[in-house]
Amino acid sequence: MNALADLAERPTDWAGPASVSSKAEAGDESEAIVIEGLSKKFGGVYAVQNVSLHCRVGEVVGLIGPNGAGKTTLMNLISGVLTPDSGTVHLSGKQLSGGSPESCARGGIARTFQNIRLFKRLTVRQNIEVAQVTSKNNRDGRKVHDIDEILSLLDLHSMAELKAGTLPYGHQRRVEIARALALSPHVVLLDEPAAGMNEQESKVLIGSVQAIRDRFGCGVIVIDHDLRFIMEVSERIYVMHLGEVIVSGLPHDVRHDERVIEVYLGRKASK
Amino acid sequence: MNRLRQSLINSLFPALLVLVCITVVHFFAEPFQVRVAYVFFMNLTIAIGLQIFMGNTGIVSFGHISFMGIGSYAVAILTIPLAMKRILIPDAPFGLAYVHLSIFPACVVAIAFTVLIATLFGFVLKRLTGNAAEILTLALLVITHVVFIAWIDLFRGPRALYGIPIVSTLYWAGAAAIVAIVIAKAFRDSEGGLQLRASSENLLAARAMGVPVEKLRFRAWILSSGVVAMGGILHATFLGTVGPNSYYFDQTFLIMAMVILGGMRSVSGAIIGTALVAAGSELARTLENGPVIFGEKLPTMFGLTGFFLGAVIVLSMILRRDGIMGDDEFEDVFHRWMRRRKEENSGKPSAVSTSSAS
Ligand SMILES: Nc1ncnc2c1ncn2[C@@H]1O[C@H](COP(=O)(O)OP(=O)(O)OP(=O)(O)O)[C@@H](O)[C@H]1O
Ligand SMILES: [Mg+2]
């Protein structure tokens, strides 16, 4: 929360609401993913309501919002873990049909989990292989990434033969990212990758995320509560609140948006 | 291809164990010990068949002994001489009273038929997870048992079918066990096997990594049914007689105890578990009959064997839930030992060099 207070105290040279940089075309292949009008209700209450967002190939997009804003639910909708009530997802210009997690994974959506879900009894290398096999069996022309390349990118080489469940959480989060990359995805969804990491580790992670974008040619969508981390790693940011995207734009603009400050710091701050 | 070669190499050690065992029995054993060894290899084949399914999918199966029964009955019905069949099952359907095959084609047909039944059942099973799947396997065991008993025209009901040519020997049983080991190791190490094991660890994560869980479960189910059917054939062609009670709860618990004690996620575990439980039940059987030890006649203790199996399962669950081997195969233990030795060796000189530097 210190980071937040810090952000709020900065002088606001706010110049109108931040806007989406450009309207995304669903059929555009330079768009890694385009989401339009996605909604999901739980027991009559919207957890995600009419959310549209996009992420270009080679772009890192941040997604922030207070607890319960619907970020993870959005990610579950995109990755086929939940079925949306309405809305569409286009991946690299093609509409995603079918809704199972398997078909989304094969189609090119890779994700990590907020509460780590590794194959604990398998080694780090085997965890990554599980995803790589999917990519190998795909045969749709996407390059199959080399496991050693992925390992070195996330600095996991020294622990490749250890059981994933025996690693500290910070490392486990990196294994999750490595495993996701082995799918050769169009877009990677990272749900709070820096949670439980110390400052040093999350600094390294920023470098890794940017290296992923550059080396593997995919879009990256990052959720995190650590605003400093998000502001530094993302090129654009979406802010969710109560299931809706309330603001989106460049980190600088989002940081100074009154509604964002209000959502994060509560009504008091806005008075 | 590399994976297959590696797992063939890794199968060498357990296969060698089987060969050594056969050699020792061949040269030194009394006839009744040969019998014990035969039953051991038969149970090993079945335990490994069960491991192929349970170990890779993480789903406990109470139903695999039905595949033993189906394989057994199939080979019995196909190989009993026609004259005998006219007495035993004269009204067998599908003209089976008039069909006779020699042993090898009969084995092939028996395995194929078992796999066919497994396939039909598999379509239902692959959609289920967890408890629902496990209860379904229990239903399979009960259903096949009821069919064996109730379909008197074909199976002769609760009375045994006999007259099966006794053609199997210790060497066939050993060969079957080796084939089972190679199949199990190759499947475990295959890409599909790896993905399936991942799905048993964390289903959602596996699906999110594109693992075709249903397809792979189905594959494990089919493969394991074929291997267990081999065990059934070994049973029928050794005893020369088959009856419904050989393929029910007693045999299920025996094999279950073997796989659980050794560690169901490991082929090596199934081997160790089978050996220990076989030795233990042999001992329990001796004690059951009230043997004379040091001139002292011990009381007869009926049910000691059953009690022993129950105790094995309970104690494994309490003391070592993952079984003796856990996730490890023999080669994993070996590699770990090698690594530790190497570390110890390289540890010493580096310690010397740092101390001299300071
Ligand atoms: N499977 C579910 N069934 C019912 N309600 C759910 C389910 N998943 C999420 N919700 C609800 O939807 C809302 C959004 O939750 P979600 O987990 O998406 O928030 P989040 O933005 O990821 O929060 P956090 O920052 O705490 O991770 C919450 O009110 C939550 O209780
Ligand atoms: Mg969340």
C-alpha cells in the first residue's frame, strides 16, 4: 500500500480520461488477442461485465484493479476455464471457437495461476515438457520453443532436475511462466507473477517479461497488485473495478487518473 | 524415439531381476516353489497392468481384475477340447461349443476381446473423474462377476470350467512379466504418459497446458486391460480350470495391496510391492495352518492371509502413503545415489582449495 500512497501524492497533471490508444480490429493479425464485450455473471451478479481489451504482438499489457475486481475471472474466461455469458475472443486474427481449456491452450493462449498450480511431483524440466508436447502435436506452423532456451531465459537451469514442489514460491512462479511459454502461445496471461517475490526478484522478473515479449514474439497480459511493478513492465494498462474496465491507457496517464486513485484509495482521497 | 530407447534401457534392470529369479528357481527350487514363483510372475504381470492405469491417471481402480477374469474365461472357452465342452457348456451361445483354437490364436483372441470390453467401458469411464470414476470401476468388478455367475450357458455359472490345456510354464509367466514391465515403462516415459501423470497432479493446470486428458486416460485404460488379460491367460493355462471367485474381491485386494505398498506411481514400486506381499502372504499361509516351530505346534489361524493384506494396506496408508518407491523408479534412485557420490567426491577438493585460499 505504500506504493499506492506514493502514487497518489504525486502532482496530478491529469489531462482528461486516458483513452485506448487505438481501436483494435478483431481480424488484425498484429493483434495477439482481441476481446470484445466479455461478460460473466455469478448468481445474478456480474463478475465481469462487457469487458473489451486487446494486446498486440510484442506488447505487454497490465491489468490492475482492487481485490474482487474480476481480473482472475476475466483470465479464466479467456483461457476457457469458465464459459462467458457473452462476448468474443479473437486470437491472432481468428475467432476462438470451443471453450475448453485444452482447446484454448492449443489455440495459443497460455496462462499462469494466481494460486500456483504446478505439477509438484514432476521436475521443473518435465513441467515444461508437458506443455511443449502440446505445442509439438499442434503442427500449425508455430515454432516449438526449445526447453533449454526457456530455462535460461527464466534462470531456471540450475534447478531443472528438481521436483517443482520443492522450490520456494518465487521460483515456482517462474516455473509457471516457463511452462506457459512452452505452449508457443500467441498471448501469455500472467496472474500476479510477482506475488510473494521480494523487490530484487520482481526487478529481475520485469527483465524476464520483457525478454519473453522480445524473444518469443507474443503478447503478454500481466495482472498484479504491485503498481510499481505493473507501471514499469507494461506499455498500456487497463484498470478494472467491479467487473468493468473503468480506465485504460498509458501507465503515466492511468497513474494520475482520478477514478483510479479513488478506486484504490477509497472515497476519502477523492474528497 | 529417444524416450523409447531410454525407457527400454531402464527396463533392463527389472527385466534382469526377473531373469535371475527364473534362473534361481530353475536350478534350485522344489516343485511347490516353482508353483509359488509362477503365481508370483502372474501377479506381477497383473500388478503392473494395474499400475499402468492407476499410476499414470491417479485413479484407483477396483475393476481391473475383471479383465483378468475375461481373459481367463475367453482363453478357457476357446481352448477346452470340443468333447469336453459338449459336456460342460453344450448350449453355449454364438456356436462357441463348436469352436476350438490352438493356444496362441486363443491368447490373441482373448486379449483382443478383453480390450474390446475395456473399450466399451472406457467410453463411459473417460468422462468421469475422481470418486465417480473409482466407483464405476467397482461396478465393473461386480457386473462381470454377476455375468460369470448368471450366464450359465456360457460360463457354467458358479461351477468351474475345467479341461483347459495346461500349457503354461514358469518361462511363459516370466516372459509375460517382462513384456508387462517394458510396456509399463515405455508408457510411463512416453509423452502421453508424462502428460497423463501431470493431469493426475493437477487436472486444471494440465488442461490449461493442452493435455488431452480424456484421450490419454482412455489409452491407459485400454493398455492396462490388455496387460491384465495376459495375467488372466497365465492363470487359466496354468491351473487348467477357471471359476468366478478367482476374479473377485480376494484377488483385487491382493493386487491392490501389492501396488499400494510398492507405490502406485512407479513401475519399480509395483515390482517391489508384489515381491514383498507375495513373500508375506506365503508366510501368512504357512502360519495359518499352524506349523510346528521349535517343536511347538502353533494354533491354526484362519483368515491370517486376509488380515495380512488388510494390514499392509492400512499400514501403507498411515506410514507411507506414496508407497515404498513414491514417484521414483530404480534408475531415479540410482542416479540420485550417483549424484550424491559425485558431490561428495568433488566436495572434498573444493573444500581444500577454499581453506588454502583463506
Ligand atoms: N467460481 C466463482 N463462483 C462464484 N463467484 C466467483 C467465482 N470466481 C470469482 N467469483 C467472484 O467474482 C468476483 C471477481 O473475482 P476475481 O477472482 O476475478 O477477482 P480478482 O480481481 O482476481 O481479485 P484478486 O485481486 O483478489 O485476485 C469476486 O466477487 C468473486 O467472489
Ligand atoms: Mg485474482
